[in-house]
Amino acid sequence: MEEKEIKNNDEFLQELIKTYLPHKDNLIQMLNEVQEHYGYIPMHAQKCLSEYLDIPMAEIYGVVTFYSRFSLEPQGKYKISVCLGTACFVKGSQKIMDRLTERLKIKPGETTKDGMFTIEETRCVGACGLAPVFTVNGEVYGKASVQKLDQVLDELMKK
């Protein structure tokens, strides 16, 4: 099989395309690796995958925006998600979100200027018995409170 040559000076992407055959079925796994490497899916990576896999950019964009795992914007070192699903909301998760936005001075979907924190709203993390909950990089903090959030933020800011 003839190897496809992609004109891209990004060493990571050059190695990535050597790992996979140029089949459309490889898109999700390749996007996963790009997300892991960069922390988001940059435009130059989308263009490279589009060319290599012979998939229109619009289709790649559709996949990236469909799956919540993928992001088009750089994410913070610490991704904090607050569950605002029914069980958590009833038990006060909105107060946790309000405190988070107050402390970090950003809104849900944004990242702090120093690149340390990204805030997300989620609808359910499947831990309703621990409501209210928030997560930091996937680690669940159950039966949470504003005080617990402040404690976790203080610890993360020291690192």
C-alpha cells in the first residue's frame, strides 16, 4: 500500500498518521489521541486528519462537536464540572457553581487566563446518591458544599 504524505510540520501529527491506516473508521481514535496530546482539537490537526482520512472538514467538526469529550478550545489543567441535574440542583449545586464562578472569575465553558481552570456545567454524572457533586478532572466530590469547593480550590491553587 502506498503511504500518504501529509504536508504538516507538526511532529506529533506526523507520528500519529504513521500509526493509523487512512481509513475513516480511525477518526474517533485519532481525535482521542489529538485531544490527549493538545488538551483540545486544534484547527491544524482537524485539517491534517481531513486530508489524511479524506473526510470533509465539516464532518470532522460535526464529530468533534457531537462528543462532549472533545473540545475546540484549550482546556485548563483542572477541569471542574458541577452537576446541575435535578438531584444535585435540589441539594444546592447552584450555590457551588456560583461560588466557583465568583472565585475563578470565569463563566461555565471558559478557562482562566493562566490556563489552570476550566469550568463546566453538567446535567448528571450518575452519582445522584452523593448529591450535590462536582468533579475535578473526573474525580467525584460527593455530598459537596461551598466549603468543600473552597478547600479543593485552595489545594489546587497551591500546586
